[in-house]
Amino acid sequence: MVQTIEQQAVDTIRIVAADMTRGANSGHPGAPMGCAPMAHVLFSRHLNVNPKNTKFINRDRFVLSNGHGCALQYILLHLMGFDVSLQDLKNFRQVGSKTPGHPEATDTPGLEVTTGPLGQGISNAVGLAAAQEHFAAKYNRPGFEIFNNYTYVILGDGCLQEGVALESISLAGHWKLGKLICLYDSNNITIDGETNISFTEDVRKRFEACGWHTSGVGEGNSDLDSISKAIDEAKAVTDKPSLIEIKTTIGYGSLIQNTSKAHGSPLSPDDIKQLKEKFGFNPEEKYFVPQPVYDLYAARTKHGEEYEAAWNDLFGKYAQEHPAEAAEIKRRFSGDLPEGWEAALPRFTPSDPALASRKASEVVLNAIAATIPDFMSGSADLTTSNLVRWKTAAPFQHPSTGLGDYKGQYIFYGVREHGMFAVMNGMACYGGIIPIGSTFLNFLTYGWGAARLSALTHLRVLYVMTHDSIGLGEDGPTHQPIETLTLTRSTPNMLTFRPADANEVSGTYLVALNARHRPSVLALSRQGLPNLEGSSVEAVGKGAYVLQDQPDAKVILVGTGSEVSIAVEASKVLDAQGVPTRVVSMPCTELYDEQSADYKKSVFTPGIPIVSVEALGVWGWERYAHAFVGMKSFGASGPYEELYKKFDITSEAIVKKAQDTIAHFEKLGYVPQLGVTI
């Protein structure tokens, strides 16, 4: 069989993908085999990357949104010369390998984002493209186009059926992100069968309605030049993102091609044998890459090295003419914060007026935003409620709208919580940006799929979630979170903060911004909170600390957020009754868990009963307390003061709970130890 080298490269991708999934006895061969032509064209003709430096700032970004087809991406990374060996391909889906079952940016050199949950990748890509436009507007100068990279995406029918994708696609069209180019693997197959059973809309018209440029390639299985031409045409459209619908056959060449069977199960040995024979390969050889294919990709790798070298030369000249900007770019992409930024954090005293913690957050952002230019903040249509827009934060908009420009640091996300969170992840993955996104705490779970990926991908993303309890009042149980913090606190690598006053809000930002590889959820109150005697900015870093104490305490009251001040009131009553009481503020359980055993004993002294107070669900507090004051049901609508009475979250209720707890353990004869890890 006579093949061009390019066709041989395409077929190599197909057979190696079949070998990888067969070798793992799991995986998805269909998408890699169908997408091989478009991926080959993109990587070998268009993508500007340097495999020897995966953090080259101005590299093109590639996102495989249909992440189940990751064998495709791993093969291309190997062919391009990234640190993904042939042995790594053989270790596909094995424990500890660089080639896990879905793309994880923390595991594989050359990956930009973590994908797999459908719709997340295209949404991340919108964030990547928005970040590029922001940096270009802020730092490019005449003769110095420092930021001009493209963001490329391969996505499938499944991605386009997810709601988060449409949220982000709509934003991309509104923002006119001309350097975002998506290759749509249009094969009309999902797991359940042909798409005509559930997905019959005109995808291109939907994108056009959202402000995208669209085009199509009718023969995506073999017409490499038409694919390349469509990409070139998309590049020429600078004021719209582009979707190229490429008609393909899932599992191309297989005996089960064009069926759902090709989607998520390895091909049979006999099928792989006939596939290799059909494409001119030795059926007895596995994971075989012909040398001419390596040579073809090596030429593109050399181009990438030269591309970066030219950029480095340009950046060197830029640094001579614009030294401050160059230094700031380097600092931002290193992940470091400006030296001494902590000095800008405001501090408060008990004589200062009471502040809702959401308002204190606004005060903190206004104080530090001038020092830290890395922020890109926004809200899901709740700007005046969430208060994450500082006074000088201009809107991020396409200049043609007259509503702002790409230099802007404040994003109006509209009512798109899930899209907002996924776009934030993309911005964080681009580098140099600390995204802040905000809505009501109860609606964090609207976008939980993306928030979870922030933790999995080790991203410094701030979720500023206001209206954090039944304390939001009249909006009622549809808006009052009960179970939400149980979810965030049980999520690995995520920090959950519920600050008790303005000092703890400052301390929350201190810790969250220094947590370079962890997302943070800030649960902030609607109602005003007094500034407490004994509160501390620095103590937040311990997760929990003794706020107020009495010698020979007989009970410990531990609270978070708005309930700490209620615990303080209760402690005064108990003290007056001859029951010396310690009050502990616990703004972040996860940080407390990381402290030494000695420190934990100094806060929660063994042998002293502990009562927790939090106006959310009590579940999880059994790790830290013997008795609980909190919610065991959904909330209700009404003034928050009345709701606290209705649900017995008052100083009187705390006093009674403390008395009952002391009496119980006195009768029992001992106080059980909590938080024991064996």
C-alpha cells in the first residue's frame, strides 16, 4: 500500500490508539481514530509549541475537550517530542503513569487543562483565550506583539450537549475572542447510539447565533488540506471565535466504525489485525511508529524551538524598552505575588463599625488590588450583592462594544455560574492570572463540576460566595445553603473559609492568595458582623484559634462566621453563671487539620466538652465537637433575626446546649477524645 508520509502519520495515530486501549483493556479508541486527521493537521502544520519548554509563555494552547479520547493527545505529545515516551503510551491508564484515563494537567507534560467531564474543556478554552486577549491588551506595545497565541480545541457532540458549554460559548461570542478556534468532531455518535435520538439541532446555527464564525469540512477522514485551509480561514477572522465542523467517522477503519460500540471499548484483536493490514502496517507489531513519521513531527518540533527563540529575542528587546512591564510579566507567570503585598491588607479593631463579611471582602479587595494586578474578578449577575468589583476595576469587554476593553479586570458573566467557574479555571491555567468568581454560596453547586476540577488541577482560584447561611433571610430555603460547606470541606485540596469578622476576612485573603496550588471557597455573610476582641489576621492560617478564654475552662464553644459573635455572647452568660468558657473561632477546618497535634491540643484541650455553632448543616462537626447548634433541616423565609430564633441558633440555645453537654459528660465520668486518626 503506497501512502504519503502525512497519511502514514494519520494512520499511525489510529493504530497506536487501538493498541493503547487494547493494552489497557479499557479506554476510548473511536474518537482518536476519527479525529486523527484533524489532530495531525493541527499539530503538524499550525500549533506553535516548544516541547522542550512546556511553559513557554506565548505558546499556542490546545485543549482536548472530549477528554475521553486522550489517547489521541498522548500520541501527539509523544510524536512532538514532549516528555511522553513510547513506554508511557504502553502504560496508558495504569497507576502512576503519565497517561491517565482522562487528561490531567498535573500528570502529563504538555497538557494545558484537565478535561474529561464533558463541556469543561471548551469552557476552559474560553478562559484561555480571554486571558490571552487581556495580556495582549495590557502588555503588547507597538512593535512588540508579546502575546498573540491561539487557543485550539477539539470537541465532540457530547461536549456540545452540556449546559456549561453553551454558557461559555455564549460568552466567547460576546467577547469576540478571535484567537479561539474549535474543531468539531461531528460524527453523529454518542454512547447511547446515533445523535438523532437526542441531539438534532443545527449546531452551526447555534454558534452563529452566539456570534461565532463557522465553516465546515465534509470529508474529515482524509481531506487534510481542506482541514488546514479551514483553520487558515478561521485565523483570518479576528473579531469572532471560530467553529469548524469536520465530518468524521468514529473508529475509522475498524469493523465497528460508525457505531457506538467504537466509542468506549477496546477493539478486538482480530479487528486491530485487519486495521493494521488495511493501513499497511505489520499486524504483529504493537505501538509501532515509522521513522518517517517521527521525522515529520521532528520538523515541527524544530519549528517550535525556533518560534520560541524568536519570541525570546523579541521579549529581550521588549525588556530593554519596557523593563517594568517585562518584570511584571515574569513575576506573574512565575506564580509569585508582588513583594510586600501583605502590608496593604487592612486591619480592624472592635471599635470599628460592624461589617458584613462580604462588605469586608470588598474593603480588602479595594486595599490590595492596586498592589496585585493579577486579579480577574467577576460575578454571575450579582455584582452589587457579591461586592467583588473594586473601585478601579474596569469591565472586560471587546472594545467595539463601547462597554470596556480587554484591559479590564472585571467580568460580567451574566447568569452563568457553571460557565464562570470553568472559564476561571482556564484563566488560571493560562498563567499569570488569579481568577475571582462570585455568586451566592447556595449556587456554588450550580457550577460544582468546574469547582471540583479547580481542586483536582491544583489551581489558585477564589470562589467568593456570599449570602452564606440562613442569615440571608427573606429569600428563603431555595437560596439558603445547608449542606454546601459539608461538600467543600470534604473535597481534597480545597480550602473553605468562613471568617467571623473583618480581620478574619483579611486573613482569609492572606492565606488564599498564598495557596498557589489550592482553590479557596470564601463563605461570606449578608448581615453585619461585629469586629471581635481577640480576632487576628495571621491566626486564620492556623485554621482555628482561641479567640477568648477563661482559666480552667469547663466548656469550649467553637464557631465559624456569623455565629462566632453569638458564641461570644453565650460565653459571657456562662462565665457569669460560674462556667468558665473558651471561645474558638474556626475559619478553616482544613487548615486546622494540618496543624500539629500539640497545637490542636492547645485549642481543643482534651477532657473539655466542645459545642459547635454554625448556621448551616451540623454534619461533619462530629469531628470537632461533642454537641452541635446548627441546622438539621432546610431553612425558611423571614427576617434573619427571626430565623435564628426559629432554628435555635441563639446565645440562649448555646448556653443551654453547653449546660446540657457538661452535665452529660459529668454523669458519664469522662469526655471522649475527638479527631483521633489511627
